[in-house]
Amino acid sequence: MAALAVIGHILPGMARFGLRIVDFSILSIIFHNPGITSKQLCGALNLLPPNLVGKIGTLEKRGLLVRHPHPQDGRALGLQLTAEGRALMQQAELAVAGLEAQSTQALTTAERRTLIRLLQKLYLG
């Protein structure tokens, strides 16, 4: 139920930017890791490559990201946000931070830190 409460706050916030949660996640990882390859992105998001291809194509058509030859691996393509993509992510990340604060307003600062630590532990396995 807690996950539904958080998602209930975040979905409308993402819709303002024309994004779904998975789109935001993809763009956020690329924003913080310019040049990341699709393979690395799949690993970070625990997605299968066929599931990522269409999403990357859609975001590319929207002008939010581009693919460039990877500097170390000529067979791979690195993903980078365009200026429009970076501007969108700066706004979206600020919005998400506010939405996360709203979602956790019943928690103390210490409880928020504990929640983040536990979620990271779950994510990392």
C-alpha cells in the first residue's frame, strides 16, 4: 500500500512532463551517466534489451536523447541527453524531489534516511 501511495503522488507529477516513471528512470540514469550504453542501462534498470529499444526510440524521437558511437567500444552506442532533455530532467528531478518529500512527510528526517538506506539495500540485493 505504501508503494501505491508514493506512485499516486509521482504519476501525475511525471505526466506534467509527458513522462512515465520508466521514461523518467531512463532519462535520469542517462542524465547522471552521459555516454552510458544501452546494455549498461538495461543492467541498471533490470530491463531486457527488447523492452528498452522502443523506449529509447520514443525518447529519441521526442528530441530528448541522442545516440553516439561509444569512445571505447566502436560497436556500442552511448546515450546522451540533448539540451532539451537536460532541461526537462532538471525540472523533472526538482518536481520528483518535491513529490518524494510530500510522500514521506509523515516521516522524521531520521526515518527518511532509514527508508532510503533500506530501499538502496533492497535495490542492490
